[in-house]
Amino acid sequence: MSTYASKTSDATGRYSYSSEEDAVWGTLFHRQMTNLQGLAAPEYLDGIDALGLSPDHVPQIADIDATLNRLTGAGVEGVPAIIPPAQFFNLLSRRRFPVATFLRRREHMDYIEEPDIFHEVFGHCPLLTHPAYCDFIERFGTAAVKLGKGYSWRLFRLFWFTVEFGMIRTDDGLRAYGAGIVSSPSETEHAFGTTAEHRDFDLLEILRTPYRIDIVQPVYFVIDSFDQLRAALDTNLGAAIDQARAAGDLPARFDSAA
């Protein structure tokens, strides 16, 4: 059971964070910005600047929402850490991203099972300043709402291997854009290490690839551009999932035991 509680905003939509929480945010921000030098997608780093993220204090969701709305018509909404899939997909379909409002404590600096505001804002929000990426998020949510519960489990694999753990080719080599990589020191190190497997983005293969949430990822799928990512949803996703289901899962690249 979680030992964290979501925060409640005041009448102006702002959340109160303590000086200790500001200090934890600053430590996380400094550490990961150092880790990401030469490893993060340039579009992601541009998003950090566009949002005005800094180590000084925990950012306010209302400020991020206003900036995103101005830049790409996207937005964010404060929610408890875990929300029902239907609510999650509905938010994405409206070009809005859910953001947990609590921040991890120092004893969980390196890993926290639930997404906190550092993972959500530092990891996810910078790329919401990119129009093609936002289009992908919106189309994904719209498809998930339309297809319904019977397709959501396998469809989330696409989210996992892109939004959470995606990588992209650039003129300077492989770079990370997935929030699970850019917000985690251990995942960043592993993703660029010698044991990680990098595979070309392939929708059917992704839909057939199992994953575990509690390990560094053994395989990462690599896109050539965010336009390619957006175009992947021009296909009939329901038919693609049916095809993946009929073909069966690929062999897992990890032990099944937790």
C-alpha cells in the first residue's frame, strides 16, 4: 500500500510544497540534467527550456498547463497517482496529460513504484511542447476510448515502448525521449549500456512484446522522428491488435518472477 497521499489544490489551482520538497525536486533535477547530457532527444531538452523548468522549486501544474496550452494546445491535470484506465485514456484523447501531485521522499530518490510529480513533469511534460508528439498522444487516447476495454491491455504496450521508454535516432546518435528513461538514473544508464537491445520501431512487434514494470527494460524501440510516431496511428489499431493477438506474444526477454 502506498505511503504517499495526493495533494489538494487551493482555490486558485495551486499546490503547496514544503522547503524539503523543493530541495528534493532540486536534487532530482540537477542529477538527471547532468545524467542526460548527450543522451536526451533535443526536442525533449528544448521542452525543458520552453516550460521554464528549474531546480529552484517544484513547478505548479497550473503554470505548466497554461504554457502547454499556448504552445501546442495541450494541457495537464492534477490527479491521484493511479487513475482508472478509462479516465486516463479520456484525458489523453482531449490532449491532456494526468499529473500526480505528490513528490517522492529522499528514501525513494532512486526509485518509486508510483509515478510522482517529478516523473510526470520532468519526464512527460517537456515533449508535450512538440506538436507531432502531442498529436500522437491525442490519437492514442482517442483510439483507446473508441476500441474499449478489450483492447486496452495490449494497446498500452504501444504507450509503454514509446511514451515511457522510447528512443529516437538523431544525427548525433541514439537519444532517449521516453519519460521512464529521462527521469530515471538507472534506466538512463542501462538504455545506453552494452546489454540493452535497440530495435527499429515496428507496431506489430511492439504489440506482441511483453514487459515488466519493475526492472530496467531489456529492449527499447527506436523511432526515426516524431512524425513517424504520429503516422503509426494512421493505421487501423484495432485490426493491428487483432493481428498481434492471433500471432501471439513474442518470447519474454526477462524472468517472469518478480
